[in-house]
Amino acid sequence: MNWRRGLFRLWIVGSALFVIAVAFVSYSEIKAEFDNEIDVAEPLVADWVYKRFYSAMPREQFDNQIASTKRIADPNVMGVPPALPGWQ
């Protein structure tokens, strides 16, 4: 085996392990930062959407619709697709 190729492969494996170790150690800290930013940005995004697209609607109604929205994974949101001819 070529020493150069072997050491290069060892370097690749070592680098991957280092990246995984750093991600494992600092995951909770990074997740906390993202959660804080989401809490700060969420009202700002809602204000922008209201001003841009729903300004004719009363603000209370808009807030109620945002608070009561269903997740997209809910089967009632997507509905049942129509049956295709020939499929059963």
C-alpha cells in the first residue's frame, strides 16, 4: 500500500471524527441559540406577513388563525386525493 494514500485516508477519517466530536459537544449550545432566535423572530415574521398580505383582515382574526392553524402533516389539511380512473 502506498504510504501517501494510507495517510490521506487516515487524515480523512480523523477529520470526520473530529467534526462529529465537535458537533456532539456543542450541539446543545447551538440548539439553544437557534431556539432563542426563533422566539425573537417569530413575532416579527407574523407582523410582516400581516402587513404584506392580510392588512384588510382585523388583526385579532389574523392572530387567531395563526394560533389555530393545523400542521401540514395533519391529513385533514391536505384532504383526500380524488380517485384516478382505473385505480382501486
